[in-house]
Amino acid sequence: MPFDVVAQQPKLLYLLQGVAAFAAVVSLLLLALHRGRVRRRAAALLLLAPALLLLTVGLLLPGLRTLGLSFTGTGGDTWAGFDNYVWMVTDPGALVALRNTLAWVVLVPLLAASVGLLYAAAVVRSRLRVFALSLVLMPMAISFVGAGVVWKFVYAYRPAEAAQIGLLNQLAVAFGGEPRQWLVDSPWNILFLIVVMVWTQAGFAAVLLAGAISAVPGELTEAALLDGASRRQIFWRITMPSIRPTLLVVVLVQAIGTFKAFDIVKTMTGGQFGTGVIAHEMYDQAFRYGETGRGAALAVLLFVLVTPLVAHQLRARRRAA
Amino acid sequence: MRFGARLALAVIALAALATACGVPQGSGAQPHTAVDCGSYARYGKHPGTKVTVYAENRDREADLFEETWADFAHCTGIDVQYEGDGEFEAQIQLRVDGGSAPDVAFFPQPGLLERFARAGKLKPASAGVVALAKQGWSADWNSYATIDGTLYGTPLVANVKSFVWYSPRFFRDRGLSVPRTWSELMAVTEKVAASGVKPWCAGIESAEATGWPVTDWIEDVLLRQQGTDVYDRWTAHEIPFNDPRVIKAMDTVGSILKNDRYANGGFGPARSMASISFQEAGTPVLSGDCAMHRQASFYADMWPQGTEIGPDKDVYAFLLPGADPARRPVLGGGVFTAVFADRPEVRAYQEYLASADFANARMKKGPFVSANKGVDPANAATPVDRLSIQLLQDSRTQFRFDGSDLMPASVGAGTFWKGSVDWIGGAGTRQVADSVERSWPSR
């Protein structure tokens, strides 16, 4: 269909209005700031106003509304008190999601950071450093949904007598084992999902940690070598303390990201077989089951859980600055 | 102010580019040569109007819909803008809450329709639609879109779920005949099992809907063992989910689906069905690794390309029998139209969808079943569609809607599915039934 200017007229009009409004705001700002001798505080307020407005409309108000909704029943129009929060800690399905989220948040940062650290330590002095690091970083370029689809094939199940289409079961059969339903058998299936997240995130950890390791001053390690320290001692006594801040950032960023884990679960198991996590359960409750209150309560819980991590990270950054 | 001007220019250029790229590729009106608009005269003329339709059908199903109403759109002047979305069930609520509800939605579950009707979002059906509904569908069918005595829409699609697919050649080679009672069915099952072939195959993997084929099984058997009355009271939660009669039906299903001697033909142990997608679950019927596959009429589309359907072809289906061959309980599902807008063109379009003309025209385009009394089985695209329509129109048929679609979504599309998966995985019947009962919303 060719671009029909006449048919698109209302849209163009909206666009024009939007652009005009935007230009007006920018001009006003520029005007106010260029008029010399403007009080600094007023200028700061003026500059902050758009950001504050957007934060209020886009973050603060929805957040408050979610909090309000979490005290309402189905459909969000009846008062339910703390029912949704009680439901969250008594319903078997919700408890499974809470348990799984705990496993994710503990294991993903731990595994991603350890794998990344080992990899970084192994390749940081190598001549192929750049190549090796880009290799491990590559999965990060794949979206979680893409990674989920890819790994779903890796875990695919076919009966023993049929040809395997999944890599893992093919390996199992090649070594004389029985094909298994990796994504079905609880509770180990959670680990197989976690592996996918670690696969996408380890590269991020490796690159940051490789940078941190190479930033450790050469004199330090040299001095330690002269004092007769072993490789292992240098790693634990010199390198590790030096890269501690970076390691902490890696772990915290991973932990925050893991709380939001949704895509992998949604694409690979749809939260079935006891693999639900908070973010996925929240979506199911709010949008698939129409239980807005329960969904909102889970969102509030997620917020409460993430807040200390974010606060800690912010404080650490301020201290570093 | 030069900087500001330049910035504004850049923004305009970018925005213009973005909107130009984002222009939707309209449905592309088919070239109309000679259309007889006489039969569409009753819907009036609505030139220059637009009706937006939102549903879950995509690809070929969506194309067939659009082809069917192309003449209607041409003759009435209404621009029907169809949008298919695989995430319909979750997204429709976002659309409505966000103030961008479609004019017309096709609801695949009465429960979902009811939710929006109770929230006051849907517009009650017009007098014209009510008249067409009374004329076209049985009281049962109309009751699914009737909330507190108000009709909101009409059935658009129907499907029969109580079919057992089988290979006529496999049955002939082994001297088996199509069972007419439950005990005959079990005799066939046992005979096939004794010959070293697992008689039943099933697959229940369907992303977050994993488990639904099992819930259909349970509903089908409950309907056969206890009749429509108990079934209705069960779906309405007038008897608890874990009523002893339901437990009995579950155990009957379990004696087939959870039995490694009877299932899962072509796929290994019974619990392998959790990994097998429902779309591919019937394929062992073709190779003779499995004798029977209980699945809905729409499974006709899921056989590998080139599979012929018919009483003496590659595959065919029979109605899952009950204890008494004279009674014909049929479990099924359907899709319902409902409108969020009250404009005349929207009404005209909904009335058109409620007419037997639409159903007949749609059936001529490809596989489709309607429960409308006015459809001609001769228009059916496949033998199983024809069988479905005959069953739906037969006065002896006791049609009941898929129970999980009638229950609250958190049960019917949540704990019942999840529970079924656990149950196939080895959990006990009572334990699963109790946990589903506990999850029933108390309101």
C-alpha cells in the first residue's frame, strides 16, 4: 500500500502537534536559560521538570496504583485487605514460584560470576584474549526468547527407540543412557533453565572481570612473585581483593536481572512442571487469569525484593565516584 | 536559537520517517469484479466506516476469515480491519484496560467473555443479533454468551472434542470394529495391547496451556459416566471439584493414560506425553505404533501434509462412546463474537457473523464447523467436519461445553491444567483433585 498522505492526514496532524509542542518546550527552556542572570535554582528546577513529570507519570503513579491494586480482589474493584499477600505465602503454586525465584537469584549470579571469573582468569594473559572474550560474549547478543527457543531444542525429548532431536538426549543415548525429559522432571528442570540464563550472562561477567583483572597493577603481582608467592596465592590474595568491587557489581546486576527472569521460563516451559518464577506467575495471575490483585501483590513483592539490591548498588557507585 | 531549530527539524525528519515506515500494510482489498450485493442489502450501506476485529486466529485461518467477509465489506462499504494475535487471551485485557478495545473480539472461552461483560465493557447484543441467535443456535449454545439474562454475542466457531482418531486400515487388518460402547472401547484397547502395540497415544505439551488435552479427557469421561446434570453442577462448582464422581472419572482416564501398557503408543512410557506437543501426538496412528488418539475435530489440520481423511482413507474419527449407545454426549468448544462498540457498522458486521450465510460461506473456503442450525453439512470441507456438523445438528446429541473454559480462568486455564500435568507425572488422583479444589476462587 503506497503512503497515502490524504488518508494519513489525522496522523500527520497529531505528529505536527507533537512536534510543535516539543519545539515549544525546548525553545522555552533554551530561552529561559539564555536570558543570563537567571537564578540557578529556577533553572535547575526548569531542567528537572520534564524528567520529574515523566517519572511521575511513568513510574510513580503506576507504582502507587499497583500498590493499591494489590489490596483488591478479582477485577480490581473490591477491597480485599491483605488477602492477596496471604494467598502468596499459602498457595502451593505461588510458593513454588517463590522457591524457584530464590533458587534463580542465588544460583544465576553465583554461577555466572564464577564461570565468568574462571574464563576471564584463563584468557586474560592469552594472546587470543579479545577473540576468546568476544566468543563468550556472543550469547549475550541473543535475546532471552531466542536463547529459550535454542535451548528448548537442546533439551528436546524423543523416545529411546526413535531418533533423538535434542543434543543433550543424543549425548545421553550415545553414552548408553536413557533419554530423559529434562524440562519436565522436577525439581532438576529448574537447573536446566538456570543454565540458559547463565549461558547468556557469563560473557558479561567475563568481560567485566577480565578488564578488572588486567587493571590490577603489575607491580603488585611482581612484588608478590619476588616474595615467593605461588600462582594460587597471587590469585586469592592479590587479584581477588583488587577486583572485589567489580565482582560485586557483576553479582548485583545479575541478581537484579534474575529477579525479572520471565522470557526464558515463558518460552521454555510456560511455567509448567513446577518451574514458575515470580515474574511469570505475576503475568499469569494478572493477565491470563484476570486476578489483577494477586498479580499486583506479586509485583509489589518483586519491587520490595529488588529495592535493597538497587539501593546498595547506587550507594556503592556514589562511594566509588 | 539555531540549535533549537535544527533539533526540531531533525525530530520532524525522524518522526516522519518512522511513521512512514510504520504505515500498516492494510488488508489489501481483493479486486472485485462482479459481486452480487443483493444478499447483503439487509446490512445497509456504511461507506467510509471502519470496524476493527481482534482475535487469536492467524495465518491461513485469518486469511480464510478475511476472504469470507470480503464481499460483505465490499457491498456495505465497511472497512473490516482484522488483527490476529496468538497472545489474544492475555492481550485483550491490556487492550481494554488501556482504552484501545477493538470494536469486535472473537472470544475463545465463554469465561473470558463473561469477565468483560460483568465489567460492563461489552455492549449487549442488538435486537437483530438476538433474533439471529434464537433462530440459529440451540438454547445451550446461546446460554454460553448470556450473562444474567443478557445476550452478548453469538457462537462463531464450534468444534467437537469427543473424537477418537484411528486408522481404518489398522482396524481392518486386525479385524477390529469401531466401538459403540465404553466396554467395546476397552475391549479394543485390550486386544491391541495384547498384540504388543500400545493402543493409545497422547501429547499434552502446549506451552503454558500444557495439560489441556488431559482436562478434555476427564471432562469427556465424566460426561459419559455421570451425565449432563452432574457435569453442569461440576463446572459451575455446585459440587466440589474433588467430588467422588469426578475422582472416579479421573481414575478411569488414569487407567488408560497413566497406564504404561496402554500409553503412550509411539512415544514410550505414559509420562512421555508431557514432552510431546499435542499437534504431533497423533502421528503414530499413521505408522501403526498407536491405534487411537482422542482429539478434537480441529486435529484434522494437524495431520502431516498429504494425510487423507475419510472412512476408508488414512485416518478417520469416531465419537468417544459412552455406556449406552443411544445417548450421545458430545464435548466441544467454541468461539464467540462480542462487541465493545455500539456503532451501526459494528452492529451490521456482528449480524452478518451471526447469519447462517456467513457460516456456509466460510465452510466453502476451508475446514470450519459451525453449530448454526442453518448450515448445510454438504458444504463441509472434510468428512470429519461433516460428521461434526451432523452431530451438532442431531437432536439426540447432548452437547456440553469444555468445562475448563467455563471455570474461572485461574482454575480452568491454571490449576486444572497444571494439576493434570502433575497427575500424568505421577501425582495421585485425590491429591491433585484436592489441590484444584483448594485453588477455586472463593468469590
